[in-house]
Amino acid sequence: MAERDRARLAFIGCGGFASTSIMPCVPSIPEIDLAAVCDVVGERAERAGRNFGARRCYQNAEEMLDREELDGVFVIGPAPQQYELAPMVLERGLPVYTEKPSAVTSAQARELAELAAARGVWGQCGFMKRFAHVYRVTQEIQARPDFGPTHLVSIKFGQGPYPELWGIDSYHRAFLIGQCVHIFDLARWVGGEVAEVSAIFHEAGEGRCAYLIHLRYRSGAVGQINLNCYENTQGFRDIQERLEVYGAGQCVQVEDMRTVRWLPATDWSTAVPGTGPFSLDYRPSWTGVNNSREQYGYLGETRHFALRCLGREHSGPDLWDSYEALRIGEAVYDSAHGGRPVTIAARA
């Protein structure tokens, strides 16, 4: 592949998530030229460079950005760290990739999005569910004319106890910001912009809580979300996720980011007349999809960043999407703990 067809990219942050979920995708993406990696812990940077083929390793991000000719930079770490380091990249007029969320609050996320716009550049946020096979299948079905407009979105996300993190004042607020921001972005992606949130809260202590949420979309559609830390024993290992999207007399159901069941608005009409509808299932075998990073969206989002840096993609989950997802999370918290519906104004 010619050099002009490869994006010269670098990483700031070589910690656990970067080195297990994003960096392993790089060798499979021919459009990426991994120019450099950086981490304040030199051993981590050296290990990542050795494992994933970076040409140079750094411990100082400013030094790396000054020395390297880059097309884009991954900044991956805790949200407060991303909020601190991403401007360093944007100020140089370089695209930045941050993990979700880009910052801890919607106000901070908006700062990053506005800074990118002011510098004439853009940022991508790591909402990998948008690139997951099952949710791309879902959107393809939603786009069919016979599906009609979306009327109802229902999501359940359950796991084990959630910890306090990032200096956030409570674990149940952290659950909304650090984990469920993925679900709020998914709710927007399949249903559109949210106009109003009404939520209730329940707590069992020791990192266990639940939010039951009603959504009103700007389109007039409605939604329900069940977020809980009750279902399992380990929070980041045992996760249950279900999505249902209802159109005009038909429905799409997604289970655990692995299978899709589509109930089209069609009856069996020949073999057994009058028996009712049938379903079409997307259920790949374990040999058909043998790379979970591809199936769950990590490979897709990593390649998308490279392609956009090359000018071959022009949209995708950006810093404004992080802002909007955080706004929903904040509205859920305010509604549940304030005992009232919360309106989400259209972005000015």
C-alpha cells in the first residue's frame, strides 16, 4: 500500500484498555501507519511499541507531537485525562480520538467539541456499538421503507456492582457517566434526539443500583431504558444487553451484541396460510465471526478513525455525540434524584 494511503497515527496512553481493545486492531488495518506511542510509564510505551509495531516510543506527549508528522492521534485513558490531553492535539490542528466519554461532564465535552470546531478539525469518540455487527444490521433494517418510522425503543443493560471512579461523587452517578453513556448514545443512534427524560432510582448499596427511564424523542417516538447493577456478580465481566426497536407492524430484537431477530410485517402466505408472521435471524456461528474486536465494533471504529484522517470518511461518532450522550445521563440523574421530568433542549 502506498504511503499516501496510510494514516500516520500515534497513541497517547498505553494502559489497559488501549493495549487490549484498540491497539490490537492496528496490525489488521492496512490504512494505519503507527508512527509512535506515548505513555508516562516508559515500560508501558516500550511494550506497546514492541507489541503493535510503533516506530518510536515516548514518555512525553508534547515531545512526541512536536517531533512527529501525524495525521491523527488516539488519546485513551480515564475521562479526566482525556479532557486534559485532547486539547494538546486539537490545538495543533490534528484530529483526535478519545474513548467514551470524552470528559466527565457535558460542559467539558462541549468545550472539546467547540475547540475542535474553532481549530477547523474534528474528534471521534469511541462509541464502538455503532460499529458492532448486530447494530449495523439493526440500522439496515430500520432504513427499509417497509419498516416505517421508529415508534418505540426499549433497552435493557444489566451488570454487577459498579465502582466509584474518576473522583465522581457517587458510584451511581459514575455508572451513568462511565458505563451507561454507551447506552445513551445507542438510544440516540437508533431513535434520534431525545427531548425529555423521566427516571426513577433504586439502590441496594455496595455499588448496586437501578435506573428505570422513560424517554420522549423529538420525533414523537417513545423509549424505555432499564439500567441496573443487580443482575450479576462481576460488573465488567457479566453483562446483559437487549435492544428492541419497533416500526410499522414489525420489530427488531438484539441480544447481548451477538444476535438479531427481525419480525417483518409479513405472514406465512403459502405453506401455512393464516399462521402469522415469521422471523429472520442474524446468528453467526463461532467460526463465522472469530474476532470479537470485529464483532463488537472495536476494529470498525479504529479503522474508521484512520479512514477519516485520510479523508475517505466524513462522519461518524464525534465529540458532539459525547456531549449529547452525557447530557442524557445528566438528565437521567437529575430526574431520578429530583423527582421530576427533565427537558433536554435542542443544541444551540
